[in-house]
Amino acid sequence: MQTIIFGGLGTIAETSELHRASFNSALAALDLPWEWSQIQYQEMLNAPGGKSRISEFLASQDANLVSSADTLHALKSRFYLQSLTQQKVEPRTGLTDLFARFATREVRFAIASTTSKENIHALLEACNIPQNQFVIIGSKSDVAQSKPAPDIYDYVLHELSAIPSECIAIEDSESGVASAVAAGLTCYAIPGLNTATQNYRSAKRVLTDYTELD
């Protein structure tokens, strides 16, 4: 194994409740009469893509509000980035030790996420993880299609000049696992608080935390 590729940012830190709170803050800021419960949000996470989820939700409530999706998503992103600076965010259990253990074996690290580079950099800073820990950081600006399409993994593999059999992927969602597997990678799942009930049958193994990855 030459490279470990981290997919969803939930593989770096558990932030799904920060995302939900940020969505609810954005809904309130626009005087929209909804507040997503944790159960409701877990169901919504079965469909990939934050902006797509917003559009689908608004369309199901009032078709006239679909045009507000971009504004709502931008507000949510602003609230989320603020929350990363205001609340203590810890890396997933065992991640710091994993970096140390595998670096001694000359294993490289990369990120293959279809969120924005701004979100990626903000989370790494909140977790005190230097960006140069990763050889490549792929984001949504690098590809045309989001997960479950394999585009982001194809991009990262190309930039690494690596072949799938030399790498493993770590994902925290069903769509992320599907993306990695479609790119030919062996994928381990490390579900988050709000994605634990998703289908991970395509993953080689479901991990509780990084202490289980050897």
C-alpha cells in the first residue's frame, strides 16, 4: 500500500451535527418555518450533495422556494465555517496516531472530497492538521460530477500517478464508498454519527475508529 485516500470530511472529524445546526440556522435566517431534526437529517443524508438535498427539500415543501436553494446553501456554509472557529473539533479517534504509524512506512495521504476547498482547509485548521500532511487535496472544483461518480478518485489517482491497487480509500457515507469502489479502490468505511445506518456492503470492512486499521 502506497497511499491512504480520505474521502468525506467526516473521515477526518465528526462534524455532521455542526452541519445540521448550520442548516437550521440558515433556515431561521431566511424566516423559513422548518427545523431539521436529527432523524430527519439522517434520512436526508441518504441522498448525496448538500445543495441537491436543499433543492429537493424546498421543492417538496413549496416549489416557489427552489430558487432560494443557492442562498440557503451559501448561508449554511457561512454558519458552518463560523462554527468550526467557535467550537472544539477533534480528529476522529486514532487518526493522529494513524498519520504517525503509516508515515514511518512511507505511506502517502490524500483527500478526495467533493466539498469546497474552503471547507476542507477550515476543517484541517480546526483539527490542527497541517495541509501538507496530504500530498493531494481534491475538491469539488476539480471535477464535473460529485460522488457517487468516481471522478474525484480518478482525479486524485491521476495526480498521484498511482494505480488503485496501491491505495486504499476511507469513506463515511454510502455514496462515498460507491465512488471509491467505482474507481477500483478497496474502501474501508468509518461511518459518522448520522450515517451509521447507511448501506456499507461494498466496503471491505466497517471500522469504528482508526485504531482498527492496521
